[in-house]
Amino acid sequence: MDVKKYILVILLVLIAALFPPILNLPGSLQYLLDLSLIYAIVAIGLNLLMGYAGQISLGHGAFLAVGAYTSAYLTLNLHLPFFIALILSGLVTGIVGIFLGIPALRLEGNYLAIATLGFGIAVTQIFAIWTSFTGGFSGIRPPKPEIFGFKFSSYLSYYYVILVVLIIVIILTQNIVRTKIGRSLMAMRDSEIAAKAMGINVSYYKTLAFGLSAFYTGIAGSLYAHLLGFMTPYDYAFSIGMSLNFLAMIVIGGMGTISGSIIGAIIMTWLPQLTSNLSSIKSLSQIITGAIIIAVVMFYPNGIAYAGARLKDKLERLFTKHQEKIVVKIEK
Amino acid sequence: MEHLIVENLTMEFGGLKAVDSLSFSVKKGEIYGLIGPNGAGKTTVFNCISRFYNPTSGRIIFEGKEITKLEPHEIIRVGISRTFQNVELFKHMTVLENLLVGQIAFTKENILSAAFMLPSVKKEEKRIRDKAMEILRILNIEDKAHEYAVTQPYGVQKLVEIGRALVSEPRLIMLDEPAAGMNHSETDELAKLILKLRDEFGITILLVEHDMSLVMNICENICVMNFGKKICEGPPEKVKSDPAVIEAYLGGEEIA
């Protein structure tokens, strides 16, 4: 990695770390900022599954619920520290993901989409009935996270917990997709038959992709539970609607890119909020959001991350051409 | 020494016998051609050897070991690698990445060591990258390393596929119509390459090909198939003059 990239990364991290306290956002907007980073983790997980491994899932809202309730249970009932509950929620959800991965070995495309959709519906229904675990309508109150005696009770302080987890997730994912496992997933996506011939155990990697993707979503679920403070199984984030939103995030941001996942998550979380201020008519914000999504998909079918890369490419080419012209002129 | 032995191989699809008790053997270091009219069952034989199909009956023995019960992804580990008739590249990966995938079976990394980029993983990545670049240099396409496979012209894609098969250091390579879609000079280059693989790398080569001049020029032995059965086997001179072979090719078309 060159120096330029390092500087860019450090700059981005500094901006992410410094701008919330400088802006001093009102609570509701800081909450939204926290939420967008949590969704970014889900989007990275979903992108690993869809963008890299070429599998589809319309049930990630359910994984989020599994992670959230596991974490709530571990902290409320077993009194485990937040940090351990976070990791365990990821692992438990990962195992659930592996189980969902098993039908994926026999299903493809639309059929897999329907199967995962069914999973998503089933989990929310089960959680609604299973009141001893979820509290049902009356809900439960996951405690505010505490690390080494420090209580992250404000949305701003909790923002940093989420940011650190997100950065770790980005680094680990980057490493995974650039090495053997990432290459195996992409190979399987591009040609299953050639992947097999090259020694890739396709069944293993499909299951692994589901497990990994669910692991990430479970981590996000845990972060979500402790952000909420009050949680019922009827939460929108656990619904099929949200699963579709996650899908929209990675399509808009860019399939098979980590940066695209984050961009998509931020856009899909903030766009409805920003457009809602434009008019007093409530549904207008949804219409505008929808229109913008359609426009992005039409003009940047590969997602915003690729559009950005293309723009940079064009600028560079323009610049080098310009330089060449100057060189030619000087030579003359 | 017999490197690969195919013994009474039969493959039925429903009532159709695509391959009918076919037997042949390939010696170590040999270039062996498998030819026949369209639909003769050549690719089916390849797919049985690479374990995509489960043969109805018969055995396949490689280096003295029966491989008929192995999984498709285990075949590259015993030392057999292949290319495909209709180029099966990983389109949205770069040329270099395609070759890296060719070494996956021998890449020692696991999810944790990779996620934390341990020194062992860095070393391993460097090793396979160097190896892949070396192969690209041999194939004379090193300048394409960082371009996407899908953007390459057909001839280059074919080379990338051979490179991907080569990078796992196989002892037997199966080439499924490597010259298809190539012009004369490209085919000549290909012939040189195949001879080089055998002479310099000591790789046994099993070839399915429609380009008769290529097959006759480089193969030491040829098996001619028609309707799933072997109709003739032997060196090019023998095969060329065999009446059954001439009959099979459009009822007597001259084969050069």
C-alpha cells in the first residue's frame, strides 16, 4: 500500500472520529449516525455473501434480530460483559447462518431468495411468540454497554464503540477478501465448475459465506440492541422490509466492494431523514428516496463505489492527456 | 509407464450411452490426443476424469491410484488439472487473480491467519504471486496481469486458462479444444507451447481437439472415438489411414 492511500485512510478515520463532537448533533441525528454505522457492518456482511460469493439473502433482518436478542439475553440474564456478549452474538448468529447455508447448497438465484425470505419471516414470527426470550410486545431493555467501568450511555460516546468495531470489521474483511478465502468466494461466483476444477470445495465455501455474513450481522445486531435501550420483536430493523433495505444498500453502494457497502448504508439511512425535512407531507420523503434509488441504479448500475473509481480514472486520463499535449507542444 | 489408465469407462445419460466401455492409457510424458466427430463423447470422458460426472461403470487410474470415487475439487490435488471447451475463466477477477485461484488447493492459509494478515500469510501470498507471475512470463502475457479477464481477447483468455491449469504444478493437464477459435499463427504458437509444457515441465498432456493438423503434428498417440466407442488407437500415421476413422469423419472425408 502506498503512502497516499495511508494518508487518505488516516484522514477518513480522523474525520469520522472528529466531526460528530464538532457538529454537536442533536440526539436524534447522533442516533441516526450510530445506526448508519451499524448498518454498514450488516452491509459489509451481506456484500461478502452477495457481492463476493454470489449468493442471495433476503433474510438479514432476521440475523440482526438473532444477534440483538442473543446479546440482550447474555447481558441481561447471564450478566456477561458487553464485549464478550458482542463476540458471542456474532458466533451464535454465525452458526444460525451456517444452518441457513445448508439449503443454499441445493438452491440458486430466485429459489434461494425465496428460501431466505421464508427464513426471515419465520424468525420474526418465532421471536414474537417466544415471549420468555424476547419479551414480546412489552419488550426488553438491553443495558447500556460498559467497558472497563466506563458506561457508554450517550449516543455520542457509543458512536466511538461502533466506529472501532466497524474499523476492525473493515480491516479483517479487507484481509479476508484479498487472500485465499476471498478468491475462493469470487471464483465460485464467477464459475462454479471452474472453481471445482481448481480445487475449491464449493459446498464448504457457500456454507462459510453464509456463516461469515451472519457473523457480521450478529455483531451488528448486538450493537443495535444496546443502542436501542428498548427492543421488541416488531422492530422495523428485524423485518423483511429492512432486509430489502440492506439489499438496496449494497446494490446502490456497489457489489463486491467494502467502501460501497459503507456508502450504501449511510445513504439508505440518511436519505429518508434528509428528504423528510423538505416537506411536511410524510410520504413525500419515501417517494423522493425511491426516485433517487432508481436514478442511482439507472445511471450507476455497478454502484456508487465503482462510479467514483470511474470518475477518478477519467480525471486522471484527462490530466495525463493534458500533460501529453503540453509535452508535445514543448517538443515542437 | 502408464500414467493414466481409463478402463471400460461407460457413461449413460438416461438411455443414451455417451461413452461406451472405453479403454485407453496414456504414458508418462506423452502427448495423447482424443479425437472424434461432434458428439462422440470426448468431453464426457474429460468430465468423468475430472469427476464432474459419475461414470455408470469403469475405472480411472492415475499414477496407480484409482480416482473414480474422488470429489471434483480433490482432482487437482492428485496432480490433474484441466481447461474447458468454452473458456471458463473467473471473469470479474484479474488475470493474475485467475492464476492465484489455480493454486488455491496448495495455498496454506486459514480464515484467522488471513483475517489478521499474519506474517505466514504475507509470505504465502508472495510465494503464490511470484509463481503466478513466472507462469504469465512464460506465456508472454505478464503485461495483462492486472487487467480483468473478461476484457481480454479470446486468444489471451485461452492462454490465461492454460496458465491457471499450469500454476498448480500438475503432472497431467487435460486440454479441451485449446485451438478452437484460434487462427493459424496462434495455433502454431499453441503447438509450441504444448510441446514446451511436455519437454521442459515434464507434464503429460491429454488433448481433445478438432484441429487435425495440430493433433497429427504434436500427438504421439491418438484415440479416435465415435458414438462413445473407441474405433481406432495408435500413432498419427496409423490413425490417418484407418478406414474406420475416415468413415467416421463425414463418411470418408480426407483428414490431413
